[in-house]
Amino acid sequence: MKTSPIMSSHHFSRRTFLRGVGVTMALPWLESRTVWGDAPVQTVQPNNQAPVRFGALFSGNGFRSGEWWAKGAGQEMELGKVLAPVTDLREKLTVFNGLFNAEALKGNIHSSQTGNLLSGAPLASGGEIRSGTSVDQVIAQRYGRSTKVPSLVLGCERSNAGIHKNYSMLYSSHISWSSPTTPTPLELYPALAFDRLFKDGATRSDQSVLDAVLAEATQFRRNISSMDQHKLDEYLNSVREVEQRIERAGDNGELQGWRPTLDGPNMPRPADGIPQDLSEHMRLMCDIVVLAFQTDTTRVCTLKLNNDHSYLRFPELDANEGHHQLSHNNDDAYLRVNQFFLEQYAYIARKLDEIQEGERTALDNSMIMYCSSMMSGGHDAGQLPVVVVGGAGGQLPGGRVLDYAGQPNRKMASLFLSILDKYGIRLDEFGDSAERLDEV
Amino acid sequence: MTAPRQIIVSLCTALHLLLVYSVVAGAQPQTFDSLGARYDQETRPLLSRFCLECHSTDAKEGDLDLERFATLADVRQDTKPWQKAFEMLTLGEMPPEESDQPSADERDQLLGWVRQYLDAEALAQAGDPGPVVLRRLNNAEYTYTVRDLTGVELDPAREFPTEGAGGEGFTNVGNALAMSPSLLVKYLDAGKKIAAHAVLLPDGFRFSTSTMPGDWADEILGDIRALYATYSDTVALGLGSELGNVNVHGDTPLGLAGRLPLEKYLAAAATIAQQDEIQIGTVETIALKHELSASYLHSLWETLTAGEPSFLLDGFRERWRDATPDEAAALAAEVAGWQKTLFTFGPTGLIGRKGGRSRWMEAVSPLVTQVELRYAVLPAAEGQEGADTILDIVITDAGDGNEHDFVLLHQPRLVAADMPDILLSDLLQGGADTNAPADPAEPTEEPPTATEPVEAAWHCVPPVVLDASMFGKHPDGHEIDAHSLCVHAPAVIQIRLPAASTAGREFVSTASLDPDTGAEGSVQVLPVVHGVHPPPVIRSGLFTPEMSVIYSVVSSIFSDHQTVRFRGAILTGKGLAGENSAARRRINEAMDEYRQLFPPALCYTQIVPVDEVVTVLFHFREDDHLSRLMLEDAQRSRLDRLWTELQYVSESPLKQLDTLELQLEVVLGNPQYDSIVAMREPLYARGDEFRQELTDSEPHHLEALVEFATRVYRGRMTELMAEQLRGLYHQFRDHELPHDEAFRLTLARVFVASPFLYRLEDVPAETEPGPVSGAELANRLSYFLWSSLPDAELSAAAEEGRVTAGDTELLAQTQRMLHDPRVRRLATEFACQYLHIYDFDPLAEKSETHFPEFADLRGDMYEESILFFTDLFQNDGSLLGLLNADHTFVNDRLADFYGIQGIEGDVWHRLDGIQQHGRGGILALATTLAQQSGATRTSPILRGNWVSEVLLGERLPRPPKDVPQLADTVPEGLTERQLIELHSGQPACAKCHERIDPIGFALEEFDAIGRRRETSASGLPIDSHTRMPDGTEIEGLSGLRDYLLQTRRDQFLRQFCRKLLGYALAREVQLSDKPLLDDIMEKLRANDYRVSVAVEQIVTSDQFRKARGKE
């Protein structure tokens, strides 16, 4: 561990007391890498090759019914109207038909269809909050330690408060979960997301502050209930994680062989606040995802374009109703909004594809997924709209439509097991699945 | 069609047996023995027949295994599945349609047992504090807490991620409040931002809305000026005004403010004078009534009614004694005349320089020992014959009698350049060229003060026409210089100066008191030329001298000394010891007394000198008159404190040194250098002293920080933690961070600390639930009612153990807090979340095309809802008023929107009789109506569902998969209602929609932004007649309101209480809370449904006062 001489004594004491109270054992994983124990997981890529990045984009409420489909392969692939914006990328595209998330069918509608989309875990109802660690955070916790920021969790719509049909609407607003009880807080502000990637504001003094609050919280940990200890551990871990980031600052660039094509941002810091114009907001977030990957500041991003049960409106697309109402209307206006979302997806993919990393493009070295909580506005989650673009560093041939409809292994969690393999994370089970998708 | 519907209706009524309302109140609770026996004999066999095929340990459909419950003991291990089973049974969802169905009796038997078991279990577990997960402050609580701690409206959580809800649907539930590294960084940044608002003061610190030291100084300046303005007249007089002897450079827009508002006091004092009996109390009362300083009014009263005789005051006292309040202006004007004589004003920018003045307003004395009398006779215009000049030398006794008043006029003469002087004694003897003997002139004017009832000495004396015989002798007969005059005051010597011999010459003489006979005299001497000089205004034998002040300008940057001239000064004799005659001392004392009581200005309100182009001084304080005359002790020390703070915050003693050096550089080698360099020594000395003060204050800051942190930590501070805080500060200092930075970082650290961010509560030592500590209970109470930390009063009650000692103090604090304005936060955080209108303000969910007015109205709509609930809590309203209130709150815009006339302005009014406008209660709030609508049209489904789920707590079955779609816009020829009816008519949908749509139809009288309407969006008439699920026919808002009040009252109230309880406990309401809810309902019925009754029941419950024991 690299430490400045001034701080080393604190590290010693901090570690000692953390051990003393057994924090190490109780730590739930956050949006972070392993703190002690596990060695860093290396991607299956050799050292001189670019790392594989993972991205997931989400929009709620499904799509115009009957317009999400794909058939054929490679250049011959035909796409439904919703997917039309990614037509030019079809040779790098993998379309998954017929996948579903069994746990999402067990609750009610909307909120209980979203919170476990990337985990396949059962959702707690009745005001309790419990899902499962989502696939992006599993990657971040095991693989994100190589980068300055383990993962970015972005959104373009504020979270919903309240309870809907006995499920917290937190579930409608969070696809990324750092632990089964920790929905990862979303960054809505482009400027703050940008700062997270590139600002090195933290100082030695910050570290002293963090040392102090960590020591203090540990004193309290003794006298509170075990349930509260678990919650306080979220805090202890977060403090610890931020401290480690400060320590790690400057450690970047120690990779052997491969170097990112860009050292720093090639765009100005976005203006403070949330852009008034929704398309500008989304575009900035897309740019930040691309920039994060290109500079290798992080390798894991999720971008929630809107919530399930969303109230966003798109008057510039000549759609007057809110997104949720639009999804029930299922008309041309809704299709325009669907396509607008897929255009964001295509935008990220194209930009990555323009970045040459050796023989491959950045897109070839990525897996960018797009999915929704239901197929159409009618709450049908019997099969989900799922598509991945990018080659996972040569591990995922594109131009394919994989059809799992009617097959026993048609679980989203199986896809996630396969995806995790691409990052060298070989799990026996994930969510409700213990099988991989053979074709992936 | 009717059969299944009846089942649904009756079943959904049954659902609410459990928590929503209790129909078995009073029924004998079942013993577990009898329940156990019945479980074995009746229930278990029924389960086997109808349930276990799917819900076996193997199949476990829907994650439900009922097979494992072999006996009641097993059932009691895990109650949750039975609550779920009860729900599914009552909803009619189980057993599923395709399975074997129990008979009605069997169903009743099964359901009956489950209900009785759950009731028994609820009683057995009653008061269980439940699982309450450690709560992080949510964004709102964090913000309110920071604001209450700092006293400043900061918004540090503005860019924090929004939070989700848990428990009963509120954002204050621990498990919905996650922490993450990125959020932690936000807290750290926010802590630093808050710390940047700290203003360090000599003995501690406070917070400011600003982070700029310049603004902090301005805030203190503002406070000082506000204090000044309380007692002084701050409307600045322009230059050249009444008191405009302030001479400043250029066009500096500096007027004379801070004046003594004498007229008000004289008017009030006249009021006192007219009262029969005068007591101290009366002065105080009058002062209070007129918002005057009692202290000054008292001094004024004392001086005017008593005190030593004074040549300046005696006449004034007489006039005041007879005056009525409306004559106060004239009295004040009289004083103003003397104020102009007794004071001068000068530029403050020069103060401190060598030879410069020391005050802005200085005393000036009109006392002299000799007076130059001069008058230049103008030559006649060409071709015209000049007129003779008539000069009166007016000599008065200065109002104090004429003993010793022998005035010597030294050799009056006419002088001209390059010509020999003409002595008046010669001229009058005919020695000169004149052949026209001086005729006695008739007095041409009446004395100017004829209307004044004065004892003016001089104009009682007829003018004496000067003749040659008057020269050379003293009135007592002895000889004096032959060319001089000696006159006994009062006298007027009239001199006719013939045009022929005097044109172009100047009349010159010197007046002084005769050294032998006039050493103790006092007179005024004033030459008055007929037709040229205005005659002096006489009061009490004195006239007010006229003063003029002339500044000589040395350079364009620095002005220099002033010259003061008087016309009609008071002449005193030289006395025995030089100029210090007894008369002079006496007059000086009288003038001092006058100055002390009547300073024209009380304070220098400008404070920052701007009357010079460049000044050394940053701030100039001159408020001794204000302090002495107007302020009470407490105000005086506050003023002193503010001044100390101003100096401290602006660091002016150090900054002045920089300015001084800069100026010295500029004037190096110039004459000004010497006068400025004189400031150096005192300013440097002050600078050193100030540096020491800065250093001395550092420990105070650290201690104040520890004390502040004690509040921030809300009862969790220990001596060890305090020591750790100090340690961190010293660690920063050891690493050479300056004090300010080390202080702010340590302060920031407090806002990242777990005892601030989390509501830590110790777990009871036993496994049984135990009472929480006083501090913990105080926190629970204040976060429930105020979404913030306890205030000083509640903290003290907790510390002294009163809050945890029985109900009395807890209830008293609760009542106090409910009446406090901070209960607005309960209205916002609880009530608005309960109604699903939280954060309505930025709602951008309406189509601008359809409702362009909405964007400007939504803030007002939200405010109405918040005010409605604030009023409910603050004034202990009836919960029935939620439905049938006949009042609401409006400003002009909202009144206009509601079609109500006569409300003007932005101010919010409570408006009664609102039902006649088709409003009243939560069903008719613009917020709820707009929230439960689409962006372009109303949605009876959303509104109906809202009433059903949110207001009544009903749980609807899950909608079918693939619900059919609705058209975006209503097709031609259909109302929104008809569109919905088309949709809901489909069999798959009817089951639920029959329950919710009719409720929504009743509210079709309101459009999608909550405006009353007669026709639908497509122009068709609105039909708000509808049939409730139980068959009741109703009409519109009033029908729905009456239906809910009469038929569904208990269900509605119980749901409100359930939500309030869930909010208070920050968890889901559970089975064991049922007895408490029963109790609340009973108390509400007995107490006119007053909301405080529900609050009181909650805060005194075991759930609220205890925590679960350790596992």
C-alpha cells in the first residue's frame, strides 16, 4: 500500500480497529472493488489488449407493441421499427428474443418489474427494500479496481418516491444495485458525473477528515442493533472506499502494454445543473459514457434514460402525454419516443466504433446492452426486449438473433452469467440461474 | 354479472377488517389454546383440501409453503404468510378460478379462523416497536437540520440524488436511504460548502448566507445601520440643505443622515406636559406608544421641566410649556437654529491626520472676545445718485441682563485703499467734506420678532442716532479714547453714512467689552444695514449667530483645515485671567448642556467614509450621542459587539495599514506627507493589537465548534469525541494549515460524521423492547414533527429527564411543537407524500400546449396544499376537515384560477365559505386533481385509483397481463368518461375498474389541472353522476365527499392514521400495531377527530417510545 508518511499511522490504527469489530466480515459490497482479500480480477484479454467495457442502457415502460423484433443475420438482419436506429450497427449487434426474468412476474406491475432486471433476484414488498446486486456492480466490484472510478451509474430522470402497488418506487428508478439492500444512487447532473471522472478534488486533508469520521462511527457500531450495524456498514464502506480512491489517485496508467487513446477529457465540463432540454441532457450523458470508456476512467456504466412508470414528456417529438401514458396509448407518438431512446444507444455505439484501439474499435472491446422492464406498455414481461452491441474484445460475434422463446433456459440471469464470463468472473450461479446461455 | 361483483365488494370490505378498520372491536379475543384446537380440527384440513396442492413444501408456488405449519406453534413462528393468505382469500384471488372452490361456509370458517388468529396475535404482540432500520437523514431532513443549526437558508442537498420511499411510502425510512462512496463525497463537499458559510467572530462563529468576507462585513454593517435607524432620522438631507454645512468634495452623494428626530420627541413630550400627573411610568408608556426611546424622552422631559436656569434653554422651556403637540415642528426649528450654531460637520475621510479633526460632528463655539465690524459701502452705479446707507449697530445683553455689559466700539472709521482713513468722530464733527449733517433717521422697520412674546432687550430700546458728542466717554462719565465709543447694552446705534463721502469705502470697527467695566459682561454685537441684512431673529434676548464654514483645498486628493466664521457671535469679556471670564464659563456650560441634549446628528450612519477620494479609514464610528441618549444597556452592548465584530470580520485594522502605506507612497515629498505619516504610529499599534486579538480568538473558535458539534450530534457527543475533534484541528495546524482553513475543515468533518448523518440509537441491553433515551426520544419527536433536530427547549427537557418521565412533558412538548411554524415541514413531508403530491412544485407533466397557464400556477397550487395541512396541524383541525373543509388558502393568482373575486396580491389569505365555489378539502385541491390526471386530459382511472388506494387504503388485484391500450386523445364525440367506459367495459378490466372508475367520474367536474369545468375537452357536457361500488348513487364532488364522510369515514380515517403512524415510526405498519390504531380511532371519535389526538396517541405509544431489544 502506498501511503504518505503522515498518514501511515492512521492506516494502521484504522485497519486494526476495523478488524477488531469484525467490519471486514460484514461489509456488503458497494459500487467498488474488493477492499481486502480477493486479488484483482483480470480480464481475459492479454495485457497488451484493450479491456472489455460493460454498459447498460435502460428505458422503462417497454416499446410500441409489435415493433421490437429482429430476424436474419449479419448484413441481412431485418429490424422492427423500434430498433431501426441501430440498423447500421447490425453486424455488431446481438438480439435476444424470448428472455425473461421470472422474479419480475411475481410482484405487481411496474416497480416490481424493474428493480431486479439486472439481478434476477426476488424483490421484497411491503415497504421493505431488497433486490440483488446487479450485474454491472458485480463487474465493478471485481473488475473496476483497475480504474480510477469503479463504475458510473447515471440517470436522466429523478427517482420516484412513494410506494406503488405495495412495492417501493425505488425499484422503478434503480436498475443498478451495489448490494441487495443498496440501490446505487444515480447521478443526474452531467457536470457532476464529469467531475467524478476527472476531478481530483480530494486532498490529504480530506483523508484526515475521513479517518476521523471512520474512527468515530466505529465507536458507535458497538452499541447499535445488528440491523443498524448492517446499515452503518454501508457508511463505513463508503468512507473506506473514498479513502482508497484518494490513495489510488495517481496510480492510474500502471497498466502494462495497453494505453487508452485519450488521457483526459476531450469535451468541456458540462454546465452546472440539469439541462432544460431532455435531448441535450441525454446526449451529454452519452458523451460522458463514451469519454469514460475512451479514457479508461471506468469500464462499467449504466445509464437509465428514464424510470419505469416515467413521467417524462417529449413535446419536441410531438408527443404531449407523459411517457407512462404514452406507453398505454401505444401510438405513433410512442414509437417516436422509442426510436429517440434507441438513437441514444446507437449514438454511444457509433462513437465507440469510431475509436480505434489497435485492430479493433472501442465498440469491439465493449458490450453495451439495452433493455426495458417490459415488452410493451401493457406490463407484459413474459419476454423482455434485450439487445447487446459490441464484440466483448472478440468474444461475442455480432450480427446474430438468438431466439430463446419457449426454451427452458431463457433467463436474463443466464445471460448475465455469460456476460460475467467475458470479464473473467466465473460464478456458479447468479440471480435465479445456474446455467449460461451457450450461444453467448 | 352481479354475483361476482357482490363478492368482490363484500370481500374487499372484509380485507379492511385487518388493518384498515376493525369491525370486531369489542369481540372477545380468542385464546391461543382454542385457536390451536380449531387449527388442528378445522383449519388444517381445509388447507389440505384447497391450498396445499400448490402451496406444499415441495411445490411452494408463489414462494408460499403452508404445509410447514403443522400446528399453531408453527403458525406463530411466522405470521407474515398468514396476513398474505388473508389478503388473497378476501380478495377472492385464492383459490384460483380453475381450482376447487370451498363452499361459502367453508370459506367463512377458514377466513374467520385466520382473522381471529391474526387479531389474537396482534394483541399478543401489541406495542412491538418493530424493526426500524437505522435512518440516514434524507435530503429534506438534512436540509432542515442544517438550516436550523446554522440559522441560514442554505440548500446544500440540491444536487443530491433523490431518495426513494420505504415503509408506508415515505422517504424517511432507513432501508430506502442508501449510502455510497459517491454520495459520501457529496456529503463531504456539502460539508465544506456549509463550513464556507461560517463567519469567525472574536468569541465564536455564526453562519451567513454568503461565503464572501465582504458580504459578512456588509451584514454587520447592515445590522449596525438598522440599529441606528431605529432611533435616528435616516432620510439623508442633500448638500446645501438645512443642516448643510457639511462640506465635501465633488458630487459625493452624501447627505446628512442619523439626525435626531427631535420633532417626534417634542410632540410626545408636549403630550406628557399636558397630562395631569407626571410619573416615570407615563414617560415609558408614551415612548412605547410612539416607538420612541424612553431613555431620551425621559432626559428631554427632565431637562424641560427641571434643571438649572440656562440662558439658552429658559425661553425654550417657556415656549414648550405652553405648546401643543402640533407646535412641535416650530419648537424643533428653533432648536435647529442653535444646532447650526453649536456644531460643524466635516469629512470623516480626514479624521486622524495631523491637525485634522477628530470627529465628524464637532462642537463649535460662537463665543469671541472681540468682533470685527465691517461693511463695504458700494459705489453708486454710474450716472445715478447714491443713497445714504443706514447702519444699525445692534448691541444686546445676550439674554442675561446687562450688568457689566459695556461695549467698546474701537475707532469706527471709513477706510479705502491708498487713502487716509476717515474717523467717524471726525466725520460727525463736520471735519470732513460733508455739509449734510446727519439727520436722525426714522426707524424704517419694525423689529422683526414683534409677533414673538419675548423679552428682547434691544428692540425695547429706541435707536440712538450717533452724534459726535457720544465719542470719547464711558457711560459712567470717565474719559476713553476720543475716537471710540462706549455703550451700555442694550442699545442700537444708528449711523447714517452719507453717499457722497462713503461710497467705495468700508466701515470698520472692532467691538469688545470694556476691559475695566465689562470683563464679566456678555453681549452680542451685530451690524445691520437697512435694506441689505435681514434683521436678526430674537429669542430670549439672544439671536442665533449665523455661521459659515470654509474648507481650504490643498490638493485634489486631500482637503485640509476649515475656517469657521460667525456673524453675530456672542462677545464676552476677557475676565481676570485672559479670556476665561466667569461669564464665558457660564455661557459655555449652558451651551454644553444644550449640545448634550440636542445634537443635530446622533450617529454617523454612513460608517464607510466616502467623502474623500482616498481615505485611510475603513470604517468610522461616531454614535456616542445615540448610545448615550437613546439606547438601553442591552442595546448599547449589542452595538459595541457589532462594532467589534465589524472590525474583526473586515480585518480593517490590518487593511488600513496597507492603505496607509499606499497613500504615503503617493504623497511622498508632498506637503500632505507629514500629516498622514502622523497616523502611522497609532495605526501600527492598533494593527499589532489586532493581530494579537486574532490569535487570542482562535481557541474560542475551536471551543465554539465543539459546542456546535454537540448540537449537530444531537445528544451523542462525548468528551472523548470532543477531544478527537480538537485533535483533528490541531493535526491540521501541525501540518501548517492556517487557522481559518483548519477550522473550516474540522467544521466540515462534523457534517460528514455518522452521528450527524444518521439517527443512531443504542440498542436496549435486554432482549425485550426497552425505552429509548431522553435524547433519542427528543430526536424521534422532532424528526417526526419538524423533520429536524430538537430545539433548545426540547433538548433541555430531554437532558433533564422530563421527556422520558411519564406523559406530561412529552405531551406538552408535542403540543408546543405542533403549534410552532416548523410544523409546516410535517405538512410538506408527511401530508404531501401521503397525498402523492410531494414535490409538486417542479411538476412538468402537463402539456404546455393544452395548459399554458399551468407552469406559472403550480407553485401556488402546491403552497395552498402545504398551507392547508400546516393549518390543520397548527390549529388542531378536525380530520373530517380533510374531506369537508369549508376553507382554503389562496393568493390572487390561485383565487383567480378558482374563479373567486376580490383577492389581491401575492399574500396568502385564509378563505372561508369555499364550498360555495365548488372547493374544500383534499378532493378539490388543484394539486391532487392535477397530479391524478394525464398531461392533456383528465383520468378518472387515476383519480379513482387514488381515492381507493391512497385515501381508503384498498388494495386492488393485479391488472391483467397485456392491458388493452387507450387512445391518446379522446375520439370525436366522446367525453373522457365515455372513453374510459369503453375500455373498462372489457371483461378483463371490469373487475377493478368497476371499483375505481365511478369515483373518478364524480371528479370529472375538474379538468386536468384542477379547474372547474362544465364541458369536457371535446366540448361535451360533463356527467358527474355516478354509482359507487356498493350501489350508492352520488353526484359530483359534494356527492363523493358526503359518501366518503358517511359511508367510508372509518376506513378513510384509519388509513390517514395508519400513514401518520408509518411516517412517525419510519417503518411499515404491522399486525401488532392494530390495537394502537383501534385506540387512536376510538380517541378520535371521542375528541371531535382533532388531529393532535392522533399525534398524541402515537408519541405516547410503546412503538414510539421504545426500541426492540438486542437479538
